[in-house]
Amino acid sequence: MRHDFSKIASDFLRALRGRRSQIAFSRRLGYRTNVLYVWEAGRSFPTAASAFRAAARAGVDVRQALTRFYRRAPAWLDAVDPTTPEGVAALLDDLRGRTAIGELARVAGKSRFAVARWLRGEAEPRLHDFFLLVEAASLRLLDFLAAFVEPSALPSAAKAWAELEATRRAAYDLPWTQA
């Protein structure tokens, strides 16, 4: 299934904001302008590290969310703060595993130079590009999003999440359906 990563990023930020106004949450994040309006409208996006900091300001325990995603705490999580550019680079590099940078870039449809810089922490991916890399590296973007916010709060991913959950339930309840 092909996702609209820009729309997912906008919905993710909206879900993090919750019932707060855009202005109030922008102020909570330390901005003087209504940056949430620009982000939620899809005109610009924060970096992945900034989005993780926003999640933390919204009350999400980012380390715990990543532990839920991995199902156990990865070794790098003890050494690096996930809300920093270094933490984002460590996360992406861990998700990449043994996949060559060129192959990951091809699957993601990005320049191998840009992907390499993101993985080394020399540059920061914007949130929609980060989500694209999570999907390209792991094929588990929906699980990643679910670790941070309720998937039903993401209109652009809610249907795909419901289908994934139905498939998982069927595989568990009726394992022969997967044969």
C-alpha cells in the first residue's frame, strides 16, 4: 500500500496536538508564531527530532513509545536521546539493518547522498521524509505511528491500520487463512 507521507505527517502532528489550539501548542513548543498551522497544512514540516520533542511536550514518553515499537528497548536507546538528531540517525540506522544505503534510497525514492547524510546524522530528515524512511526500512510505519498516537486519530492511516489489524486478527484466530 502506498502512503501519502505528507498527509500522515500532518495528521500525526494534529493528533499530538490533541484538543489544544494550534497557537497554544505552538507556544508550548517554544515558538512565537503559529507554526502548527504551517505544519498541519502541509506547507512545511518539522525535522523528525523536532517532532519527537513535540511528542514529548505533548506528554508522550518517546523512549517508551520506541520500546513499544521494537517490543523491547534497543541497545542504542540507552546511549542516545531519541529527541536529538543523533537519536533520529541511530533509529534510522538501526531500522536499516544490513540494507545497503543505495537500496534504501532506491526504495524510498530519495538520493543516496541524502539518505547517507540522514543516517550519519549530518542532516535531519523532515517528518514526512522520516516516515518514508521508516516505511522503506522496516515496512512497519503503521506500527511506528501506533506507538505514539491512536491510529484512529490519523485519518490518512486509519483505514490501512484497520485492515492491518483485521489481517492480524485473522492470522491469529484462523492461522490456516495464511496458507
